[in-house]
Amino acid sequence: MTDKTPAPSARNALDQSPLHQAMHEQMQDGSLFTRAIEHGQAYLRGISDRPVAPDAAAQAALAGLDGPLPEGPGEAEAILDQLAQLGGPATTAQVGGRFFGMVNGGLLPTALAARLLADTWDQNAVVHAVSPTNSRLEEVCQRWLIELLGLPQQTVAGFVSGTSMAIVCGLAAARWRLCQRLGCDINAAGLASAPRLRLITSRHAHSTVLKAVVLLGFGTDTIEYAEVDDQGRLRPETLPALDETCILILQAGNVNSGSFDPIRACCEAVRAAGAWVHIDGAFGLWAAACPNLAYLTDGLELAQSWSVDAHKTLNAPYDSGLSLCADPEAMVAALQNSGAYIPTSEHRDGMHFTPEMSRRTRAIDLWAALSFLGRSGVATLVEGLHTRARQFEAELKQAGFSVINDVVFNQVLLEIGDEAKTTAFVDHVKASGEAWIGPSRWFDRPVVRVSLCSWATTPADVTRAVAAFVTARDQG
């Protein structure tokens, strides 16, 4: 067999290539990273003055980033400058105070700074041996989350990309445990030999729940739906008969109205049947950390699993989702992975609690966010979003708009008119650059949804947005 290993002289030539020398110099010099930070600082300084949605010219300029794949290495500083000059203006100003769409959170400066540091470390969060820092901070964040949200002490946390994946994790743990109780090893037997499990949720379940049901092979046609009231809350009296094969999925924060399902009543019924409750709390679960809003999540400790985003209400950087489970054995078994080359330990090995092996160290910037805010700061942040939502409600009503939901948390729903009027209204507001909002449907009627999810939103931002709403309505 021919030995294809390069001779020492060839290896040395490769190591000393101009490309490698340039990259070594960039790492040691630091000016490239300083340049990137300066571009970022300039972006943040101008965030309040620029249009929230990028205009047509900015989007057209993105063509400057297109072209054939370069034949060779480029100039790093010029690449950064081009990205900042052409890419920055075409972004949506989500980290400002007037983005009210998609329940997208703002960005805490401390968490952003920690993210920059963590990205520089470029750790893989797979196991303790690869990143002791991340492993320890996952443990710390897990303990803090249990305290903040009032979860059972045995709860474990998986640090995932977002609530979409966190729901998959929770339902996978539920499937493993219920099948195990029914005498089936789902991991070995597979779906074909597994007992039939019953998925129950409300007719206003979020689309990510349906996605998880599909990904896990349950099938959306098998879902048993409970009815909702006029605010989108599940009506417990419409739940089907429950037994030990059931998985009930509740909402802590309806994506349209912000309403919360009656958690305690539903959990008590499910626990009596020996079944499983998962709570989808993407943005609303954080209400449990605010004394004045905690009543909305009464009984959440009676569930078995929960999903929530730190990049929404908590305003941590993207992506930062949390899968929480009070049955550690079920969670680890459902998400199991192993390999002879993987150095597991007696410490926390994060891969046991997530579907992924390779992933970024999300716990680092989450730890920074929670360290900065503390218990009272989280409560202040959460209640502040509710306060801004109530201000929005009051000013919209004063301006003659029809607010059609009870503003219990951070969502405000407007009824503008038919589909055409609603679409035109949303387009006018976005085109003004004054705010970003999105359309939705509420009991099959077209509506406009306003989500208050950024710490950066000020009372003046709300008033400014309402003025833009008035102009859009009058133009319609």
C-alpha cells in the first residue's frame, strides 16, 4: 500500500502557506474582531432611528453579496465591511423597541456580550470533557430555572434551539415513559409494535405542537381536540375520557391572545388517570417568575414536561430553547446516544438531554442573562412587557381601534376588517418603517397581532407605533 502521508518538507510548506499565516495573524492581532464589534456597535447605536422593516433599496442592495464562488482567499476586513454595509441595512430591527411580530424577544446587552465571548471560545456542548465550563453552567442554569419557575426539584433541562425542538423532547420523553409503563421498550420495538398512545390538546394548539406530533410519528389525524373559550383557553369539561395512554398538551400563552389554559384543573385530572401533561410555554411560562402574573401558571408544577424559549420573553440571544422534564430517566432514555469515542463522565454530559450532539454552548449566555437580571430583574422584565401591552391596549382603544382579546400577558389582538383591509393595514404599517406587525387568524377571522416581547420597548415607542396605526387605518 502506498504511503500518501506528505513528506515533512511538504507538510511544512502547507503549514507555512500564506493562507495559514494570514489566519494565524488574524487570531493573534485581534483587529479583525475589533472591526466586527465596531460594526455591531454602529448598528445598535442607529437601531432606534432606522426603519423597523428594511426598505426595497436595502433589500435590492443584497445583490452585492451575490456572485460566483471566489477562486481564492479574500481580504478579511473588506469582507466584513461589505457584510456590514450591505447586510446590516437589510435586516429587520428586531433588537429595537418597535418590532411587535412573531413573539420575537429583544436582546439583553450582557447576554449578547457573553454570546460573543462564548462564540470566541467555540466550545461544543456535547459532554463535560469537551467543555467543563458549559457543563457547569448548564447545571447552574438548571437549578436557577427550577427556582424561578417553581418546578419539581428533580427536573432536568435540555438546552435546545427553541420551543419547536423542546416540544419534540417533551413528547418523546412522554412516549418513552407511557410505553414503558405499558410493557413496551419503544426504543427497541419501534412504532410498529408500540401501544397506541392518545394525543390530546386544544383546538388552538400552536403549529409547533403539530410539527412535533408529525416528527414523532403520531400523526395529526390521531389528535383528540378539546374545545376552547372565547379567549382560546382549553375548556376542561370538554376533555375526553382520560387513561394511562394519554398525553395532554397545554398552553401557557396562546400565540394570538396570550391566554393561559387552566393548568391546575387539567393537570389534576391527568395525574389521576396516570397520564402525562406537557406544557407549551414558549413565551408565557416566564409569567411564573413574576409575582404579579404567576397566577396565570398556577399548577404548572403538576405537569411532567415543559417547553420554553429564553430568546423570547427573557431576551437572551437566538437560539436558546429549553426542554424541561420532571422525569429524568424518561428524558435521557428518549434522547439516548452513545459511542465508544465519546468521553462521558460523572459530571453533566449535555448530550443526554438533547437530540443533538454538536451544538453551541447556549448555557453561557443564558447564565449571563440570569446573572444580570437576578430574580427581581426577571420579574421586572416580564411585568414590563405586560405593562407595555396594557399601554398599547389603552392607546389603541382611545384611537378607536377594536381590541378583541383580554390582555392578560403580552399579546394584543386587533380587528381591522376583512382580509383585504387587514392585509393593506399591515402593509401600510410596515412600509412606514415605524413598526413591524403581522396578520393572524382568530376563530377564522382576519386579525392583527401585536406582541410585546422586547425590554427595549419604551412608552414612547408604543405611542409612536399607535400613531403609525392610525395613519395606516386612515389611508386604508
